[in-house]
Amino acid sequence: MPTALNSRGGLVEAPQSPRGRIFTEFVLDFLAYLELERGLSRNTLDAYRNDLSQFGQYLTNHDLDVLKVTHSQLASFVSTLSDGDRDRPGVSGATVARKVACLRSFYRHLRREELLAHDPTADLRSPKKSRKLPQVLNRPEVTALLMQPSGTEPQALRDRALLELMYACGLRASEAIGLEVSDVDLEIGVLKTRGKGNKERIVPVGRQAVSAVAVYLQRGRPQLVGLKVQSHLFVNLRGSGLTRQGLYKIIQGHARSAGLEDKMSPHTLRHTFATHLLAGGCDLRAVQEMLGHADIATTQIYTHLSAERLKDVYFKAHPRASGSG
């Protein structure tokens, strides 16, 4: 039975029109290429699937052929994403930019497969994204957060090791839960992690994080795992690998106890890691490598954060900065 993508990215019975069936086949082939040849994560594949499902609905509503759609028709689709319509509110510039990037990648794939003579997305523009600086913690706030998991219970030892390691190494949530015991070398103080596109990188681990992980491995993890054969470093109370949702609950619970709930997400520790390194004089290229950014422009946002912090310190500390001296 032919299949298609519903609004949630699931497979349902395909539209009966030949166009609908062809579009679905193209999408499935494209997603297979992204997964098998480019090694993109499941979350990225889900996002592409949902974006193309929305595009497919637009093609159906306007009786358009995916292989004959024009630049102006695509620009009209992008406009509806920004402005919305009576059935769907508009989305942020960042979300539109992601959807446009998805369309470009999709049509480049169709060109590679020699299904198109011309790429209609070649000159397709995304709306300018407003640069929103990520939220970071100051040093006292980091200290308050890291002090929350107290005691010697296995769960507390795990949480302390998890928070220390995420802040020490700037790990993404997916990277933290994907760590295996063999990925961490406590003797030389480094860990190996796999980021976006399954790219591997080596990151130094500070003394505090090394100590917290060592205690967790000696006194906490064995009690949580029991007799199970488990390779993941961080596990839940049943001894299975920690999930993304489990990690979120851990971070939010301790953030709430520290009075930081409104300032915290799993990425906050990653942002804070980068900002504190740059504020301390670390080289931008080194921070890029430790974060696993393919483009240094992505890392440069943290130089803006550091500059803002320096300005705050300056205006508070300099006797002639406020104009009242």
C-alpha cells in the first residue's frame, strides 16, 4: 500500500493522486540518504520529515508538481510560513530559516538524482534571523546548581557527575546520554563524544568533573546497574541508559532547587561552558573544536555574550563609567 507523511511525520495511506505518491517516494528516498550516507540524528530526520510534510501539503493544496514548482511559488510558500494563514499561525524567523534549509537540501538531492535540470531553491532566501543571545549562568549560579545533588545516594552521585561533566565539557543533551563508560579516560582527563553528523571529538575534562565521575563510577553506578550489562555511563534508577526526558527532569529538578528554573535548559550549561572559557581568555578556535561546531560563525555568538558580561562588569566597577562620578 502506498504511504505518505502525516502532520506528525508518521506514515499513513498515500494520496491517490500520482503526484502525491511521487512526492512521498522522493521524501522517503531523501530521508534514507540523510540517515545512511550523512549519518544525521533521529531528531534531525524527524524535523526534516515534518518540514517536508508541510511542504507536501502546500503542493497538494495548490495543485503543484514537486518537480515543476517555480522559485516564485516556493517564495510564496516561505511567505505563508512567516505570515501564517487562517489555519496556521506564522512561525519564527529561525524556524522558517530551518524549513528553507530543508527545502534547499531536498532539491539539491533531486538534482543529484538527475530528476531536475534546475534547482528552484537556488536563489530562495530565508528571512533575516534576529540573533537571540542564549542565556548563560554566572559563576555563583553555576556553583549553586552544582551543589544541589547532595549526599551519598547513588542517584545524587550520578546527578553530580552528570552536571559537572556537562558544564566541564560543554556537552549537548544527546551527547551526555550517549556517553559510554569507555568514552571517558579519567587518568588523562579527556572524554570522547559523538556530536552532530556522528562526528567524533575529544574534549578535556576538568579536575572537579573527573573527581565527581570517579566517585559515581565507584559508589553510585554499580548500585544502579546491578547485574546488568550496561555500556552507558549515565543510567536511570532501573539501570538502563538515561533518556533525554530523564536528563531534562534531572536538570530542571536541581535548577528549581537552586532558584534557577527560569534560566535553565540542558543547553544552558553548554552555553555557559563556552562563555566562561572565552571570558577567561580561551582561543575561539579551541572553543569551536571543543563544542564541535563545523562553522566558527556559530561559535562567535559566545564572543558577544562575553562582551556583554565585560560591559556589565565595567559599568559596575569603573568609577567614571556611570556618569555619576
